[in-house]
Amino acid sequence: MTIWKSALEDALNKTRRNIDRFGDHFPHVGENGKYLLNDNTEWTNGFWSGILWLCYEYSGEDVYREAARSATDRFRDRLTAGTALEHHDIGFLYSLSAKAQWILEKDGAARALTLEAAETLMKRWRPRPGLLQAWGTEGDNENGGRIIIDCLMNLPLLYWASQVTGNPAYREVAAAQADKSRRFLVRGDDSSYHTFYFNQETGEAVRGGTHQGFEDGSTWTRGQAWGVYGFALSYRYTHNMSYLETSLRMARYFLERLPEDNVVYWDFDAPETPETNRDSSASAIAACGILELLEHLPGDNPNRAYLEDGVLRSMKGLVDRYSTRHRPDAEGLIERGSYSVRSGLSPDDYMIWGDYFYLEALMRLENRSKGYWYE
Ligand code: GLY
């Protein structure tokens, strides 16, 4: 058995236990090795339904499907109530719940729900500055003209909506956001800003900054990973070569800075001491992103061997040194993620998205699934 398969089997066993542990609740981030639970009110809740759908896809077992269906049903109420959607993370939420159900079960109601979610995300488009507003309400002083790199992972929901409806509007918004992100969030040396501000009235570029990184000019490792994966996905939908090149440049930057054990610290510019926090979730996201990128790079591209080696090193590092596979009772799949070191929020614990992307990468390595970002 490959190490990937043995890690997958462990993930399935843990998820089965977690279905009983979590009941109707959704895991978010860990605190002292226990997941904090909520009632489907966080930006992270799709990762739990995504894990359940992946486990069902791998095993075909009813226990995962029933739990996945039941978690996905809860996203219907969330959209109707609308209250827990006042941010851009609708793509994270609905790609891995309703869209996953549509992909796996061809359930018409799940498809309709996913399209409603895309419509809701479109309401965050601000024509004057020409951006999808990440956080806050329209006109908000701090956030009204602000983009963040994480948003690239919300764009596949819009590309997909154009693909299935034939209406180009969703795709145009997604591509405009990807273009703006490429131009302003990715720096000339292939590093990235976490966020960028624009004047809400004129659209004029103001400045780059950070929210969760070490400082405004630093490179938050998870942001860089969102860029690697997000641009590769924008390429998949549009075939715009500039997205593929940007994903590649960002991936090289990421891999060139792997520490000795191949799992990144939380920010590439944070001073390294024995106490510096890791962010295992950033390594898991980047692994998925590079595997996606490799699907599109031509066979004779000179970067392939470097990228393949980088993914294997990252995933081996996660499985061997950061996974909980030798602790069957652990709730999380990988340890030592960081939500926000800067704000002291779960700086060294489980992150449900870290677990999701770790599982997606294992599934990709075993050729069992590529997740639910595209159909
Ligand atoms: N998208 C929020 C985060 O990565 O923390």
C-alpha cells in the first residue's frame, strides 16, 4: 500500500468518528487539539461537507453520503436566511457542498442551489472600482474597495455558472477579478500581497497590505498558496495563458522557500526561530494547486520535474511529520496549521481547510478525485 493510500484510510476512519462527534455541527479550527464547532455560520463550513463528499466518493459508503447530504441541506437554509453570507467566501461554501452534490449525484436541486449561490456572489461586484468586495457591506470605509488573494478560490463558482447557464456575465466578473488580482496582488518577484486597496469612487490603486500576514509587504504563505491554486483554476476555465504563468511563478516562489522539513512557516518573511509557527494548511493548499497546475503544463515544460518533486516533498512532509495518522483518536488530519498568528487566533492547531486540502491532495495522488472546484 502506498503512503498516500494508508493516509487516506486513516482520514476515512477519522472522518467516520467525527461524524458521530460533530453531529449537526460544523468544525472550524482547533483549540488545544479539539475542533471548535458552529451551526454553519463560518466561512469554513464547506470544507467539512467537502471532506464528507470526498470520503463518499472514495469509499461509496452510505455513512459518508448521508452525512454529506445532511450537511449540504444546511446550506440551503443558510442561503435563504442570507445572514451568514456577508462576505465573498460563497465559492468556498457552495463549491464543496451543493456543487459537489451536483457533480456526484446529478441532483437538480443541488445544481439550482449552486446557481443561487453564484447569483449571491455576483451581488458583491462593485462596478466602479471593478472588483468583488471581499468583506463588509457596500461603501464600507475600510473594505469597500478592497480585494484579497483568497478570493481567487471563489471564482470557480462563477466560471461554472457561466458554463452551465450559457450566461457570460459570471465569467466576465470572475476574469476581471482574476486580472485585477494578477496585476495588483502579485509582485514583480512573484511574491504576493494578501490584500490591496482601491479608491471606491475612482478605482485608483491605493496600496497593498496584509490582514493575516507578518507585515504589509511580507508574503503570507497561505495567501501565496491561494494564488497558486486560484490562478491554475482560472486557467482551467478560461485557457488564458497569463493565469497559468502566474500560477507557475507563484508555485516556484513557494517551493524555493520550503524549510528543511518541507512544510512552510506561516509567512515567508517572518523571522525564523525555534518558536516560529508553521502553517501546514498552506502546504496542503499549495500541493493541490501544483497538482492542478501540472495538469495543464505541457509535457515538455522544463519546470515539471521541479514541481513534481516539490509536491511529493510537501506531501511526504505532511504525512510523515504533521499528520495524526499514528493517533486514531485525534479529531484533525494534520496538525500545526495557523489561522492567524498575527491576531493570536488558533496559531498552532487543526484547520478544517487544512484537513480538506490534505485529503484532496491525497485523492489526487491516488487518482481518485480532484475535488469539486470544477466539473
Ligand atoms: N480565507 C481565509 C483564510 O485563509 O484564513
